[in-house]
Amino acid sequence: MGGSVVTEPRLHMEIAQQPVVLQGLLNEGRSAIERLAREIKQRGIAHVLIAARGTSDNAGVYAKYLLSTATELAVGLAAPSLYTLYNRPPRLTRDTLVLGISQSGMSPDIVAVLQNAREQGIYTAAMVNNTASRMAEAAECVVPLAAGEERAVAATKSYTAQLMAVAMLAAALSEEERWWQELELVPQAVRAALDLEQVLARRTERYRFMDQCVTVSRGYNYATALESALKIKELTHTSVTGYSAADFLHGPISIVRNGYPVMTIACQGPTMDSLRQLIGRLGEAGAEQIIVTDDADTAAPAELKLVLPVAVPEWLSPIPAIIPAQLLGYHLALAHGLDPDNPKGLDKVTETR
Amino acid sequence: MGGSVVTEPRLHMEIAQQPVVLQGLLNEGRSAIERLAREIKQRGIAHVLIAARGTSDNAGVYAKYLLSTATELAVGLAAPSLYTLYNRPPRLTRDTLVLGISQSGMSPDIVAVLQNAREQGIYTAAMVNNTASRMAEAAECVVPLAAGEERAVAATKSYTAQLMAVAMLAAALSEEERWWQELELVPQAVRAALDLEQVLARRTERYRFMDQCVTVSRGYNYATALESALKIKELTHTSVTGYSAADFLHGPISIVRNGYPVMTIACQGPTMDSLRQLIGRLGEAGAEQIIVTDDADTAAPAELKLVLPVAVPEWLSPIPAIIPAQLLGYHLALAHGLDPDNPKGLDKVTETR
């Protein structure tokens, strides 16, 4: 208080808190999530419509893939402007769950999706960190993310808590204890992933003048590609775009030239073969490769090898796999001389050139 | 034949064919689309799952918005890897239509979504240009796009035909003749938009060394932002990312510095106010603005003003509004010395730097 005491940035603290947050959610959150799973079964829910924005929307992409593979639910993402600008929301069927995902629970357009669902008599749930929010009020079933206050502008612990809550919902719907045993591996895998900070603190300066980049993955980790892009973009004002590997191969790969930076997230599972093929093509094109993987061999072609020390089953891999991009974004913000807690604070500075 | 006769690039011919293609689809395609609309009503369809990739996926985004506002159908986009890599497709309910959208009808993952739906006993339809394709075979109801053979790698006339077919389906579902009267305005509006080539041929060189760019819109024209990004990226190997204005304001706008190029697509309707606000913020940030609009005043802050000469009702505006990006992509490919018919042919050339 008063004076220029150097304090640890909130962002760094929040990144470091993730193993504890995730363990806490696993221990304390199971009963709320099992209650939601029972409602889904008793109500014969077949469709899930997810309402989310920004980082939470990326957790929604994970839910779209995981809830389908785990439970065969048909999952879609809401288009909020249908509610707010056009005032013509879709008519939902009684076998639909509308699921809000949010840190703050305050985004009016997302709250509008839940409120409209309730007016239609549709069952609603919210996975939300701030349980004193309008979203929590609007939803019939509230799953607290219990990540603690998140003050840095760039969301980190609330994102992994959202992924964890979605994964726990899949486990609860599966009704197989094995899924819960696998979930127990996650906090330790995230703790191990945090050790990559040693590499990243040393190597990040290389990317100080990188002005664009793409991030690519597929399947469950398509969410990781999108969130990695958003994190680096938010923290460093660099133009980063996330792709599904399949979409990337259908055209955008043409932007890759010699030295062009590409971050590929490739974890062991059904998507691995296609991602290794992509890594091969990127190598031929002379790309500067950053590879996040749980398999050391896969990282071999990379200039920056980010090997997750502890592998988890593929359906859980997006939780540890986002840690490297969080840390890279943090160190890159420092290298840029930006405040990692509020990188957008610099928006109003007009650069001369 | 034989020798180096200079011929008009296929891409340019296909762009120019669009008014005729759209008029033809409007005249000849109505009965097939009305048949599909009758099936949707008789079967009590409430959900639509769209399967598409690349450019056709952008037509799917238009369908997601338009079919909801026009008919209250709940529309989602399929995740093909659930079918092909994970072999765990969602279980669909009987009130679902699976709609494939494609030029070639040959992408195996998209065909797999339709085939799986038929195995589940779910009604399927395909809006497809190549009616001798596997997708046309897989679907119960085929809506031919009738755009004629498309040979340029970058899709243009098949995209606007897809938008037209979706718009005609909305009209058929509305059962109001007024919608069909509005559709009749489209071919002329597209023909008028093609006149912007005079401006673009003259001004495009300014962007020869643009190495990144973003495209932004909202609502129906969110599809236009995505497709504009894809077109310029495919044709010029430039890093272009399309955003919804709402998502863009939730973080990525921080990348906009003095001189940063942003293309905003702002047509008259409920999204206009928010897009004009965005244009104001971009002006304060010193962005280099490219503005596609049907309202001359809105274009005033732009360095490159692309004013559509004929306005159509907002629900149809994405059809003329994509023309400027098609023409900009074409002229930018020429400025780069790339073959506009096959820009990816240069993929294998390794640049030295």
C-alpha cells in the first residue's frame, strides 16, 4: 500500500493456483454435478444448447465434443444475437438443456439466452464462478466453479475449472467409477505442466517480435487451440488464430511460409495420427514449430518443445494442455513490457509510426 | 490450346457468373426447396444439424442465424471428428433434420455425418452443387445448387448459390409471398455489387504488402466476415481472421494498432448500431478501415469505401455483401503474382529469407 512495492502479478498467482482449484472442485463439486446429471437423465434430455462468450465459449467447444462422445448428447452453441439484436430466439424442445458457462455470470447476452429458455419452460443450468451473478439467478441448477476470485483480465483458473466441471458432468453421466478415477489424475498433471515455466521463462524472448501465429489441434483439444490463441492474443496483442487441423488443411495452411510460427497441440489418442501428419507437412514448409504434447517423440521437430510431464487419458488432456499457452502468454506479456494483469489497459495509447 | 494464350482466369469468370446463377436458382430451384420445406413441416422438424466444411461451413453459419430468425428452428453445426476419429456420433432425435451443404459433395467426413443420420433413421437433405456426388447419394432430399461447374480452387458462385438456397428455404418455410418478392431483388443487387470491381482494380495495390488483417461483422453477416477472411486468405496467403463483432470486442480488438487493417461489413438492420459503434472505436485506435456497407454514410471513415449500390433487406444482404471480398481477393492475388485459379499451387515453393 502506497509506494511501488513489486508484487507478483495476479495472473501468475492465478495460473499457479490451478492444481489446488481443480482438486477442490473434484472434492467439493461432485454432488452438485451428479444432481445435474440426474436431472438430465430423469428429464430425458437429448439436446444441450451452450451459452458462453470468449474463454468460456472455448470451454463450450470442449463440452460439445466430450458430452457427445461420452453420452451421445447432441450439443450446440447458442448465437446470442438471435436473442438480443434480432429478438428471434429458436423455439426449444422439452428435451433440451440450456447450459450457461461463465466466469462472471454477468454478460447480458448470455444471461438473455438462459432467461429466454426459462420463459419457454426449458431446463437451465449454469457452470459459473461468481454464484452471486445474474446468470446464477437465472438458472434452475447452479454448478459453482469455486475457482476463487479471478482478478486478472485474462481468464486462466476459471477456464480449467470450467473444463473440469464439464469433464465431471461427463463422468457423472457415464455412471462408471473408472471415469472418476481418471479425473483424480488431473490436478497432478496440471501441477507437473506448471514446471514447463522453467523452459518458457528462458525461451519466450525468442518470440518477442512474432507478430502473428496460428494454433492448431483437433477433437477435444480443438478447444485448446482456440483458447491458446485467445490467451496469447489477449496478453500480447499479437494476431493469433486457432484452427481445427481439418479446417486448417482445407485452405488456411497456405499462409505457412518458411519461419512462420505454428503451435500444434497433439496429445495421445485418436487425433494423434492426423496431427503428426500435420507436423510433418509443417516441417516440409519450414514452419517454426511450437509443439505441446504428452509424447516426447512428437515434439522432436519443434523449435520449442513443450512436453507435458504427466500424460492423462485424451478426454482429460485439454486441462493440462492449456497450461503452456497460459505461461507463454504471461512471459510474452512481460517481454512486451505489458501489464499481464491488464494488457488491455494499453489500448488507449495511440502509437505513432 | 497449345501455346501461351492469355485467358481470363476461371475465378474471374465464376465471380461474374453469379447474377445469372442466382437468377437461375430462383427460377428453377423453388419447387425442390418447397418440397424440402413441406417435409420439414410434416415431420415436425425442430432441430437442424448442418454438416459442412470451409466455405460451405460459412453458408452453414448463415443458415444457423436465418433459419432461427425466420422459423424458430434450433440450428447447430456438426463436429465431423465425432463421426470419423472418435466414432461416437451424437444420438439424434426424430425431430432433427441433418442438412449437408457442399460444392463437391465429396468430403468423406461430411458424407459420414449424413450416412450416420440415415442409419439412425433421421431425415437428411443436401444442398449440393455436384449432384453426382456421394453426398447427393447419401441424402434423402437433394437440392441442386445448379451453379455449374466450379473449377477455381476458391469457391465463389457455389457459396452465393448456397446462401440463396438457404434464403429460399427460409422463404418457403415462412409461407409468405413477400419473402419471395424480396428474393427477386438479389440477382440485380449482386450485379450492381460487381461494379465495385472498378474501385477495387484501382485500389487493391495499396494492400500488396498487408500481411495480416481482420474482418468483422455480426448477425447474418457474421457469415460474410468469416467467408471474406477465408477468401482473402486462400487467394493471397495472408493471415486474415474473421470475427463476430461481439467476440471481437471481448478481447481480440486489443491487436488493433495505428494502421492495422480491419474490414467491417455493416448492412442496414438490427446489427447496424453496434457495428457503427465498432467503426467509431476502430477510428479512435487509428485502424486502416475497409468498410463494406449498403449505406454511404457508414463508409465515410474508411480508407477503402466499398458501398453496395443496391441495398436489399438485411436477411439477404450477405449475398451481395460477399462480392467485394471475392473481388479484393482476386485482385490481391494478381498483385501478389499468384495464380488466382490455384493459389495453393505455390505451397511447395520454399521461400528463402
